[in-house]
Amino acid sequence: MVKAFIFGKFMPFHKGHEAMINFALTKCDHLSVLVCCSDREKIPSETRKNWIEDTFKSTQNIEVNTFSYNEADLPNTSKSSREVSSLWSEIFKELYPDHDLVITSEEYGDYVASFMKIKHIPFDIPKQRYPVSATAVRNDLFSNWKFLPPSVKPYFAIKVVILGTESTGKTTLAEKLAKHYNCSLVKEAGRDLIPNSNSFEFEDLHLVASEHAKRINQKKCGESPLIIIDTDIHTTMSYANFIFNKDLKVDDPIYNSNKADLYLYLNNDVKFQQDGTRLSELNRNLLDLSNRKILKEKHIDFVEIKGGWKQRFKSALMEIDLIIKKNEQRA
């Protein structure tokens, strides 16, 4: 039996890594993938391990392990160095004493193989097939989003929820923002399933909650890391309390899929527009109080958006730009 191993930080795991693993699987009977995690890195080792295991969940002859180390003891560099390769080779000898091959996309693979007295098979060292690196992904998530496998994208997805009572411009603002950023948009499920706010049953709200969560989950692996979401589960819960005086209970997966990086709450300081399907202006304003009560109970911090339509758009852009910069530091 031929055994091979691959090692790396996989921070994050990308399609270049995926291609290298697929290549390695054709060269051996059993493949070990080692996720090396230092004490100075932000992404947990188990998260990185899960990305790879999920991507190759239908593959039998692969094993993914983690190795945690302190950078004060072991150097953390991607540069080819005989000295560094010698140190790491001692670790690899202990972990994989019976492996015949090491497969890398780096020139230092030859050094590691030489110290371990095994064979090195290089894979796309010039990075021509997949012109990407983990560093490039961390530095520019948007440009390199296409290089992330579906297992990785949800971790880096940036979710922005637009909240507010009826007739405050949520849908219009959400659509404008999605167009501005050329990003994914989750449309309000409630409007599709409950056409008229004055006529629906309590159980309809369960359908809304389930459908909206489904739409959010689908967009997590969309064409952009940014997702604009028109309303969320807290609005649905608010309707349950306001209309039926009942609490809407939902399963954890549904509630958790609604969790966002930024909540923008549209103030009701704009003129009420009745389109024949909305609550009365009085109830619209009472629903606003209900919404805020739910958000407080659920400990949801939000940014209030006020003023005219142009000001709302400008304020929303400023907050979203800030959250994008903040999320770029997650790695």
C-alpha cells in the first residue's frame, strides 16, 4: 500500500488545495492531510479540518488530522528553506513514519522529502491552474471568492439584514444595496407567502421562517461573499406577538441561519404609503415598537437608519463598508 501525505495551513482551504488533494489521491492508496495550526492564527484548527472533510466526505481513502504548534518553537514560513524544512521533517517523521510520498505545490517539498528519505511529487508549483493562494484570499476576499469551495464560503459570508416596520423602504433599499455591491440578495419570504398583512394564519409564520432560512442558506455559497437580506426571523417573531399575541418557536438551525454580521434598522420617520396590503398606519407604528422589543429580548444590536431615501442609502453604504473591512480581518 502506497501512503502519501500533504501538509499546510489551509487558511483558508481553497480550490488549489482541493485540486492538489485530488491529484494526490491518484498517486497513492491512502492520503493523510495535515492541517498545521500555530498559536498566532485566528481560524480554529477544527474549522479548517472540517472544511477539508466536508469537501471530501464521499472519499474513503483520506484522513485529515491537525497539528498545533507554537511559532516560538517552530518557524511559520512558506519560503523554501533547508533549515526550516529540516525542523518540520522531524515532526513529519514522527507523525507519518510509514508514508512513502509527500505531495506539495512548493519547492521546499524536495527538501522535506530528502530529509525524510521519501519521494516528493510536485503539483502545479507555478500556480498556473489555480492562480490563487490563501494569502490572496485573506487580502482580497471579493476578488478571490470564486476560488473557495462550498464548504468554506459560509464561514466568510458577510450577512447584512435590513429591518424595520412596514412602509419604511426595506425592499427598495435591499435591492439598491445588492445592485450597488453586485452581491447576493435574499428577498423577503413573507411577502411571497403572505401577500396581505391583514389576512393570514399563525401557522403561515412557520412557513415564512422556514422558507426565509432556506433562502439565506442557499445564498451563503453564492457568487459574492456579501449577502443583503430583506427582513429576518425577528420580524416574523414580532408579527406573531403583535397579531396573535403568541410566541413563535423555531428550531435552532432556522434561527441560527438568520444570524448576521450587521443589522440595519430603518426608522419609521418616512411618510406611510398604503398599498392595500399593509397594516394601518397606526398598527404599522405599533409594529415598530413590537420589532424593537423582540430585538432587545434577543440581544440584537442594530444600527438605526434615519432620514430621507438618499440619506438612508448613504448611511447604509457607510455601515456596510465598515463591516466588510472588519470581516477582512477574520483570518
